[in-house]
Amino acid sequence: MRVLGIDPGLTRCGMGVVEGDVGRPLKLIDVNVIRTSSHLPVPERLVSIEQGIEAWLDEHRPDAVAVERVFARADVSTVMGTAQASGIAMVCAARRGLPIALHTPTEVKAAVSGNGRADKAQVGAMVTRILRLDAMPKPADAADALALAITHIWRGGAQARIDAAVAAAGGVCR
Amino acid sequence: MRVLGIDPGLTRCGMGVVEGDVGRPLKLIDVNVIRTSSHLPVPERLVSIEQGIEAWLDEHRPDAVAVERVFARADVSTVMGTAQASGIAMVCAARRGLPIALHTPTEVKAAVSGNGRADKAQVGAMVTRILRLDAMPKPADAADALALAITHIWRGGAQARIDAAVAAAGGVCR
């Protein structure tokens, strides 16, 4: 499966496309950061983010989109822009009927590093190792977007195995 | 001028269209609330809101859009959905090149009632009087959207008069 991970943000919106399945090596398809200037009005910035995401959905045709779940307790000065950007990301995917999953930062850190409190450098280092890259993706938003996509493939795979096991055992309702 | 006021929200998104100019009676064109079920996934709810706003932009062709400015200090349980809905509203307007203004709740209350701390009932009563309606628009989100549109016309008109006076006096740079 091919997953687009989106680390939403108004100033930097990370996008990472990863392909693969659980138990097999994952492959980096593409990674990028949409940047918008803080000198522009917010509506224009959101339209730029929408256009950037739409372009990637057209180009990479992912099977699913994973977006970082934003919490109100995050940094107050940036959380509204982050929430707005995450809303745009969700709408872009939902308009196309793509499955969308929201993963918390803790889930992502735990999935890629085994430690829900890993720092940015640890997450970046694990993404670099998992995708067998020559260098750590920069900036951190790019690495975070890839980590989201990796998390989605691994969690989705685990869920798919559980579902299959449940189905093989006769279904949920027994 | 014709203004679409949007009181963003995930469960109830108020939309009100008002036409008029400063110093003349304002006219209610239409008012509605987009409702989305909390049982649906957030991305689907945001797409419904986008479709509802798009339909009104098509139908009412406003000259400007006024959106309530959302603050991170608002109710934490709903603020993320409100921020996401406001982002959708801004993108819908910006894609069409429409002027967008953000007004704070305090600005709106002060504009329609003369009191920045007016409660919902006072705002609703003033909207009813200003637009010469037979009954108060319900729910409060509908009245708030109309109050936003009224605020925008009145503030915009005042700004236009100041700009004209400055221009008549020889411009800003003298």
C-alpha cells in the first residue's frame, strides 16, 4: 500500500509518501514540505496548502492518508493554524473518498522508535534507518510526515492481521 | 454590498447573508445553519461544511465573507473543530478571490449592541431589530452569522469613509 503522511502546519506542512507492507522493507516515494509565508493572509496560505496537497494526491495516488492529530493543548500560538491546515488536509483526502487516519504524535513516536516520548532527532534517525536513506530528511516536518506514513502502514497492517484472525475465528459477533 | 457571515463550527456552522451599506437599512437575504452529525468522521463533516458554503457562495454571490476569528483560549473540547471549520470557510472564499475579514466575538458584540460583553440573547435581539425581522433567528449560530455580516458592512463602511477622507485630504503620505 502507498500512504501519504501529512504533518499539518501553516508555515511548514510536511508531506511524505511511503510504499510497502508490514514485514517487508518500506520504500520512500517522495517527501516535501509546503512552506507559506507568515506575511501572507491566512486564507491565501491555506489555499496554497490545499493546492500543494491536491498536487501530491494527483501525482502519487496514495491508497490512504495519515494526518497528525492536533490537540488543543499544543503550543497556543501555532495551534489554530495547525488545526486549520489539518482540516484542509482531511477535506482534500475525504473529497476523493480516500481512507483517512489520524495518529497522535505519541503513537507515531512509539511506532517508529518504540518510545512514545522520543525526540525529533530520534524520530528522524529511525525514519532514516527504516527507509534506508543516506541522510536524515530535513526539516523535522518532512521526517514527521514520513513517520506518520510508516506508522499508518505498520498499524494498518497489524489491524488487518487482527481483522483477518477475527474473521478466521468466525467473526466479531460470536 | 452583500456579505456572507460565517460562524464556524463542526456541529453547527451558521451562515447569514446581509445586504446594505452604512447609513442605510440593512436587509436579510438568507440565513441557515449547516449541521453535521457527531457520529460521522471529522473529514466527512468538513466536506459537508465545504459543500454547504460552496452552495451558498454560488447562490448568493457575496462581495465579501466575514468569518468569526477563533481563539485557542476558547472551549478546548470544541475549539479544534471550530478552527478546522473556519479554515474550510476561509479556503472556500479565498479560492474565489473574495475579500475575507476575521472579526472577533467582542468586535461583533460591540458593533451590533454597543457592548463587547453582550450575551447571546442581546446579540440576537439587536440582529432582529437591525434587520427588522419578525422573530429572532434561531439557533444562536444563525444570529451570530448575521451579526458578523452586519459588523462587516458597518466596519467596512466606516473604513471606506476614512479612506475617502484621507484621499480627499491629499493621501496618506502627506
